[in-house]
Amino acid sequence: MNPNPDPFETALGALQRRTLPAEWRDEMLQAAAQKPCVARTPRWLLAGWSLAWAATVVMYFSTPAEPAATQAAGTGDFTPPMLWQQRAAAIEALLAVN
């Protein structure tokens, strides 16, 4: 414990605690017994989550799958998918313009 007590702390310790009126206790117990308060998620938040999930599902099913790397007949060499080659050519064309 602190050997040099603060005057404010000693003043607080000297205060008498008041008891609550009995009517308050009865009112609080009646209010608690009436209807439980159910915490619910706000509608705007649920709508936002729903839209985000719906967009995710739509993008998942509407995006075409990347073609798997095809193996040349018997050579063991893998050729990149044509889609990647087209993308690389488009990027190079854009970079050449700028």
C-alpha cells in the first residue's frame, strides 16, 4: 500500500455510501422481468454482407475457369494456355503505346 496517501483518496474513503431507495430496486426488478432485450444485427449490416456474398457467388460462377496447362504429345513439355499468351500480348501492346 502507498505509505503517503493522497488526500483525495482519503477523502473518498471517508465518504459514506448511500443505500438505494427500495422503490428503485422494485422498479429495476419489474423492468428486468418484463421483456428481454434481444441484441440484433443492424439491417444495413446484414444487407451489406448479403450483397458481398451474392457478388462473390456471382463472380465465382460467371468467371471462366483457366484452362489447365496442356502437355505436348509425348514430349513432356508444357505449353502455357493460349489465354495467358493473349493477356501477355495485350499488356505488351499497352506498354508499347505508353
